Amino acid sequence: MAGKQRIMMISTHGYVSATPQLGMPDTGGQVVYVLELSRCLGRLGYHVDILTRQFEGQQAQERLDNHVRVLRFPCGGDDFIPKETLSEHIPEWVKNVMNFVREGDVCYRYINSHYWDAGLAGQMLAHQLDIPHIHTPHSIGSWKRDNMDGRSEDLERKYNFQQRIREEKNVYDACHRLVATTPQQRDILRDNEYEVPHEKIVVVPPGYDDTRFFPISDASRDALKLELGLKGRVVLALGRMAHNKGYDLLIRAMPHVLKRVDDATLFLAIGSTHPTKREKEQIAELKALAIELGIGDCVRFENYISDAELPDYYRVADIFALSSRYEPFGMTAVEAMACGTPTIVTTEGGLWEEVVWGLEAVYANPFDTEAYGHAMAAVLSHDRISSQLSEFGSQKARARFTWMGIAQQFVGILQGFDAPVNDLSSRRGIEIGLKLNEALLSAT
């Protein structure tokens, strides 16, 4: 059956391509998730079309492999539009997709949408095409709102939380399955403002590419460290420049590390290929903070690390630190674990519940910068702890988080949709979906 079935994979925001420029605005872990899941589903026999927004002169189609392609559809002009406001243009995008489907006589069996903007599009398309809609939130609006610092008025102006949470609720009620990435996310969906029925939620974590992320020998690691110009004990953190990533908290934790490990260096790869004015200002603020704390010489700032170089940087680090204020999962931490790098993760997210503390990884609260610093210092100071985290962390990643394993879990969801779509939906879900459909159509 898989060989005859085509999946519509929707991820509308950011720069989605076969070789994505990670670090570009709104282009990070979600894009990797969509691409890797699609590739693995293709290897399992499905045909997958990744539907996204076309802008900045991008080509309309791009082939990933024999079974997977990226299809781009315009809306809202040719300029980049942030994910917080892209929802305003989703009706136009859906209209263009439907024209393509009808004119090309393309037959889709399932829709899997990612993030709330794509969820709006996915629900509208699901009802027009009469096919099942599986939604993967990645991030949940109410949780993000409740875990951000700042004045509520400023946060609302920037992140559009009221509309987002309202639309999320509609999508969650109307879709056929919700894919949470962690048990914590599942509980938020059930018990928070959304009240999603337990039986509608399936927990499927993100994955990693085990053909790229794997340990190497100590000798190879030492040689690679020299080649990259790194010395002493290296604490690595990387990702896009964003307040929620907690880089300032990590810098504040470093003095507690340096009291016990005087050759430690914090390596922050937090730049991007095209940094915005605000990103440049935030990096300047972090540099000023390091100088203020008297550790300017112990913090090294680097720009964007290419995807090809990423595994080697994980491997040479003595610790990978995930210090996010909130983090739905933390894919970079899993990649680091897979490379045999001792990893410390935030308790303000979902991954910490998946690991055995002290054996597979260490977790700590990044808001308690002293405790977070002492956790890092303990790993750097004791070779036995470091070796144990390296060995068992890598084993945990291979056993639980490979992309092919994730894809097989996702196939299990698809195989549950053998009955007609209307038999699978509650009457309430259909009514909500139709109302959402009518509302979006009226906006075009």
C-alpha cells in the first residue's frame, strides 16, 4: 500500500529546501524534522510532497530523491514573512495549493502539518480533499507564552499569542491525530487550555541521522580538536540567536565552572548566514555580559556552523550544553549524545524526561545558573562521569531516536486510517473543521 500512497507534508514558514540554510530566520530543527521524516518515509515506499511557501524568487519545485520533492506555493508577496504573522496569508496559500491539486490531478492519502500556521492550512485542505489530517505542533503557544520573560503587551505584539492559541485550539479539535514530541507536551495538550482527548494524542519524538552523528576514537577526536583550533575543556552550545535559547544563562553559569576547571572555554556557535539587526544586537549584548562577568577571554563566539561540519564540532566538545529557557524537545542535544559527547540538558523542556540522569545525560535548571554551572564542572572534572555519559548517551540515542525508527512509528499512525475519514472524526471535530474552512475561505 505504501508504494501507492502520497503524503502531503506541510511546513509553510522558513527556508525549506533539500539543503536548508539552518540559521536563517525561522529555519531550524523543524525543517530538519520535516526533511528527514520525509526521506525515511520515502525509503519505506511512500511518495512525499513537502509543501511550503514560495518567496524571494525560489523555484517552484525541487527534487530531494525519487520519492520526495519540495513544492512551493506563493502567498503574501515575495518577501520573507515571519511565522508569527504568516497565518494572515494562509488562505491565499491554500487556494494556490488546491489549484495545483485539481489541475495536476494529484491524489493525496494523508496530510501531516507542522506548527500552527501549517496546521491552519492542513485542516482546510483536509476537509476539501476529505483525507486524514495529522498535526505536529512542535511548539505550543500557551507554553511558550507562559515561559517567556518580558511584558505581556510586548510579547503579544511580537508573538501574536492570542490569535495563535485560539487557532491552535481549533486545529487541535478538528484534526484526526496530534503528534506530541514529548510526554510533557502531551500533558500540556491534555490539561492546559486545549483539553485535547487523550486518545487523539500520539507521542513520537524527533530523530537524528545515525549515518552522520556517531562517536569516533579518542585519537581521532584529539586530532580533530587540534585541526579546529580548540584547546582545553570545551563547552559547546549552538543554535539560532534567540532569547529563549538561554545563552545569557549559560554565560552566567560559566564563572562557577571556571572556579573548578580553569582551562574551560565556552564555545558559542550562535550566528547565522544573514544575521538581522536584532540578532547582531543580541550577540553584542552577550559579549558585553561575558566581559562584565570577567570571563571575556573564556567565551568564544562563532558564526553559523555548516551542516557538514556540525558532527565534528559535537565530537570535539567535552560537554554539549542545552540551556534553553524553554525547549519543546532539544534535537541538538540528541545529536551531541549520538556523537558520544557528554550532554547537559535543560529541565525547561521535554528531553530531560527521556534520559537517565547521570548515566545517559545530566539535566539541570538553567535559571539556577550556579547549579547549572556546578553540573558542568562535575562532568568536566571527573573522567569516569564523562566516559559514562559518552558511552550510554550514545547508546540511548541509537536505541530511541534514529530517523528510520521515528518514521516507522509514524507509519503506525498512518496505518490506523483504513476507515473512511468521516468515520474517524467525531461530529464535533467535523463541525469545527468546517467552520474553520469557511472562515479561511471568507478571508480570501
